[in-house]
Amino acid sequence: MRQATSHRYSSESCVPQLYLTGVSYRTLEIEWREKLARIAPRPELLADQVVRAGLAQEAAVISTCNRFEIVAVGGDGGGGVRAFFESLLALPRESSESIYHYSDLLAVRHLYRVSSSLDSMVLGEGQILGQVKRAYQEAVKTGSVGAYLHHLFQSAFRVAKKVHTHTDIGQNGVSLSYVAVRLAQQIFSDLVDTTVLIIGGGEMAELAALHLCSHGCHKIVVANRTVERAAQLAEQFAGSAVSLSDIDRALDEADIVIGSISIDRPILARASVKARKASKPLFLIDLGVPRNFSPALAEEDNVYLYNIDDLAAIAAENKALREDAAKEADIVIEHGLIHFERWRARLEAKPTIVDVRGRIQEICDAELGGALGASGAFDPAHIQQIAHSISQKIGHELTSILERYAGARATDDEEPPFLIVPGGPQRGRES
């Protein structure tokens, strides 16, 4: 027979809290976002550092041109993670409000909105989901992601897929690179006769080239750290490739220059533009964070410089086209939150369920042990008596558990968890 052990059914939640701390283009200027990009070129190592320092049980860092966010589970109410974040930025006191901090369902909802591109500079852009997926995958590799964040991110990916499948949020093809092309059209009415120099060989540069070609531009030069990678991209558009060391020479023929390379200091300086032989206008689109082009270039005659934050104005024009789709997407997100809350409830109930099963086994062992000790054999009437005794005791235990659970939940039940409306969940905390 199993030995009896004491069981206590706790009304306190055993599920660790979730926190999301960060900044975005909405709250912090590009100069400060550049600083974060330089401090943490490998965000997954920062997530691992947060866990190793005991600030959280699990962590992942989402780092893009437009946002830098730490998603953490457990810890001291998120205070340690926030202090860690503030120490990274070393923001002046008047700028400390740039950091936002969400907990529990508000954190879940924010991650769902980010993954679904509802919090993007360009509403509905498709790149952000891939960036969130990469952040999760890199955190998995370092071991900073556990069961909780695994479930959270997987649910975010499912919600984002539903948003893009069941709404028109992804229609009309607007990405940051598309917006950049729209901006170019305001300066060059016809892109057919323009020469474009693209610095960088990543996804952003490739998208920019695609959009330029779709608008009639067929003279594209690609510069990259390796000529081979530049040639691969240029080949898709019947363009040419050069190394980074040849940028100054390529600049003589360029009308439009798009910077989209990861670099710790400006690759295009004022001296290079001054030495340019051509006197025609030069349109510079800086999609990099840290910035690829020196801000001082904007002071030169016939030079038009726009960085990634400047694109927000054109992005705002597209926002009106997608507001209805965004409302529909919010409904999908609220539905996803319902499922996440159900999962959390099951997670919270798991220790109690284990205790209940253990207590049932104890009751059965005790009743059967007592019966065998008394008679050593069973007749039908005796078996019925034992079954009745066991059922009565189990019923008493379950009633006690339900009463305690109901008492613990009474405060929470005064208001509904949240309504399925675009306004979002009513529970959770934000500071």
C-alpha cells in the first residue's frame, strides 16, 4: 500500500507572470534605437543574459529597425528586467516614459498585435512575422525559452496567420521598401530613366529592388560586402554588382541610393557626396538601424535624405485604407486571447489536479487497507459499503476544493475576463 502524504490545495496561482518591456518607433526616436542596435547586435545573447542573471525564468528579445522588446516569464514582477532595459539605454529622466511595460494578457495581446503587423509603422507589412519567428528561434538555440514562451510564441504565430488569412490587412502591398519607392516617385515622376544603387543584400534590399522594377526602373546596381552576394541579387533584375569599396564610383551615376546594410557607422559620408561628379539630384533612402548614411548629408545641395522614421508620414496615408481590416484583425486577436487564457487556466489547475489524484489514491488505499485488515476477504455487501465510503470521502474532498477555488476566484469574477471587441482585454496590468 502507498504511504499517505499530506495534501494542500492552494488557491494561489502557481503560473509565473508574463512581462513585455520595450520601446518602438512610437515611443523612441531613431537615435536611441540605433544605440540599442549597437549595444545588442545579437539579441538572443541578451535574452540568455537576462535568464542567467536570475531576472527571469525565460526570455526572448525582439529586435527590429522599429522596436526592441524583451519578453520575459517569472522574476520579480518585471522590475529587474525593466531596470536592466533602462541600464542598456541610459535614457535621460525625461525620456524614461519611452519604455512601455505590459504584464499578463496585455503582454500577450501586444505580442499578438506585433506578430500580426497591427503595431507596425506600415500597417499590415509582412516582414515583422518573420522577424518575430527569428527572435524566437534564436532564443530557443541559446536555451532561454522554456515551455511557457514556447506556447506563447507558437500561439502568436497561429494568430498572425489567421489575421492575414481571414482579413485584408495584408492587401495593397505596402512594406517599408514599397513606401520608400512611393517617396521616390514624389521626387522623380518617372523612375524609368533613374539609376538605383542598393547598398546591402538582405530581404529589405531585395524587396526594394522588386518594387523599383515593378515601377519601371531597370538600371539597378547592387553593392554588398561580397560581390558574389551582390551579383546574386543583381542577376534577378538584370542589374550589375559592385563591392562596397566601389560605392563612390557608383555614386557618380546614381539617382537613388537605398541603404539597407547592417553596419555600426555610416557607410556613406559627406565627403563621398561632395566628391560626386554628377550635379543631378540625389535621393537617399536610409532603411538601416543603425543608419547607413550620415545625417549631415541632408545639408548638401540637391540631396534629399530620408531615414526609416521619415517613412512614417507616407505609411500614415496607407493606414486609412486598412482600418476596417485592422478592426477585423482585432477580433481574431481577441479570440486568440481566449484560447491562451484557457491554456493558462489549465496550467494553473495542473498542480491541484495532481494533488486530487494523489488524494483519491490515498483514500482508496486507506479504505481498502482498513477493510482487508478487518476481515481479509470481501463479500458483495462489504464491497458496496467500501465503495460508498470511498465515494463519500472523495465527494467531500472535491466539494472542499471547489469551495476554495470559488472563493479565490470571487474577486476575478466580478468582471468578465474580456470582451470580444476591438478595444481588447480588460484584465491584466500595464504600467
